[in-house]
Amino acid sequence: MEWKVVVKFSEALKAFKGRIRVFDNWYDFYLNKLLRKDRITYWTREGEEFLARGNTDDRYVLREIFVDEDYTKNFGVEEGDTVVDIGAHIGSFTVLAARNAGKVYSFEPEEENFEIFEENVRRNDLENVDTRNKAVYATTGTEKLKKSGQTGTNSVRDEGDQEIETVSINDVVDEVGEIQFLKVDCESSEADIFEAITPENLVKIQKIAMETHSTEKPIIEKLEENGFEIDFVSHSSGTGILYATKNTGEN
């Protein structure tokens, strides 16, 4: 029990220092627990501005992207890269990627998330971002989105009440072409997406950073069969972050 307390304290301290390092108004992450504002704006020290909802997943997603660097620990977005962001939420990763990317294609199906996402793109004056109010999935058409009660864990896999448009991963790759960085955070739909993607389209992707939800085994097998090198970081919650890079055969 004492060891768990020490680990939790260490993690909290690391997060505290990280927020100070990244955000100008880092204190608002803590003050808003007391003030309970409906909307709050965060500013990064790099000059980005984010509208977020108070006391929701929004602040945790900002931490995951900018403080914990969940999707960029192993590799980043390089100058001129074409990036696809599946599960853009309020645009945290998209805005980060847009610093260097030539073009970012971003997909977010949930209506309120998408409205805030578009506002964050506007606030940051991003001309290299293409926003789509759709879910990337195995097929193109419509599905029912199940809303979880939090802003960052809505799922297409569990049928819900909100009808949304979907676009297949193969249609996305056919449209975009070569993708240097694919980021995926879609609450278990990654299993369907990577089951559906064709080998011909997989070879057009260079780097993948993806959150998994006990779905990683068949995804890893397929990626390795198609020439990707894998690094997988498992979390105690059952989720994990999968990093994949296409093996070019160069030494």
C-alpha cells in the first residue's frame, strides 16, 4: 500500500512539473476543479490556444498530448509531413502536429467535440488543417455513436443514439496518398480499422502512433506481416500505446 502511494505521488509530481513546463496558465488545471467553469482556455508556452470544457476529459487529453507526449515519444511529426489524425477530439494532437506538418487531415465524429475542435483550429489560425466531422472506420456509410458520458471515450463499436457519418480507412488512404504520420485514438475501433485496411494501403503509411484497448495482438501481427517494426507500451488500465514504423531495409 505504501509503495502504491509513493508511485501515485511520483506520477502526480511528474504531471505537475510537466504542466508548468508546457502551459502558461498551468494553475488553471487545478483551479478549475474548485471553480468548475463550463469553458476554459489554456495557452501553451509555444503560443497555442485551446478552448476546453471544465472538469472533463478535455484537460486529460491535453495532458496526454503535450505533457505525457503519448503519441510522440518514439518519433515526431517532421517538417512537411502529411498527417492523419483519427479521433481528433478537441484538436490537441492536430494543433501539435500542425507546427511542422505540411497537411493534417483530422477526423472527429462527435458533434460537440467537433465544434470545439474547429474553434481551436480557428483560434490557432491553422491553414494546413482539413477537418472532417466523420469517424474513420472499416466501411464508408453511417453508424451509431455511443456517448460515454465523458468527452474522450465515445465509441462506434458499441451502438448508441447519435448517427454519424463514417469513412473507411481505405478511402482515406486512397484520397490522401502517402501518409508520414498516422495517429489513432478511436476507443476500440482500431481493431476494425486495421482488419479492413489493405496491404496496398498499409505500405503508404510510414509511422503509426495508436492507443489500443486490449486490441493490439491482431493489429501487431498484421503490421509485422507488412514490414513494420513495433514498440508497444502497455498500461495497467488495459489500454496501451502502439508505435509502428515501416521497415525501409536501410541500415
